[in-house]
Amino acid sequence: IKEIQPDLIILDLMMPQMTGYDFLNHLNKFHKDYKGKVLVGSGKQFVKDRLRSLKMGADDFMDKPYN
């Protein structure tokens, strides 16, 4: 993230190596200066997951399947 400085990070809550929440924690802890946007997409369509993602710093949340 420090080297590339992407404008947008798209992540899922359920990923193979870490969860989206784990990634957001890492981003908040080690990359506080990140200026890009974070979009979370997930098949978990619960309000609690949307709210948790947004509270953790995601800029938006999209339900799957996408149209």
C-alpha cells in the first residue's frame, strides 16, 4: 500500500488468507496515511456487517451478487 498508493481497494469480508475485517484492522493500524477509498463487497447481507465495515473505515459496502 505504501509503495503503490492505490486509489481504490476492493475487498470481500470472506477471503482465503484473512477476513475483510482483518484487512481493515491492518490498514487502520499500519497504514493510517492511506488516502484512497475502500469498498467492501460481500455475500453477507446483514446490517451488522455493513455497519461494522463502515465503522472500521470502509467508504462503502456492496451486497453480492452485484448488478
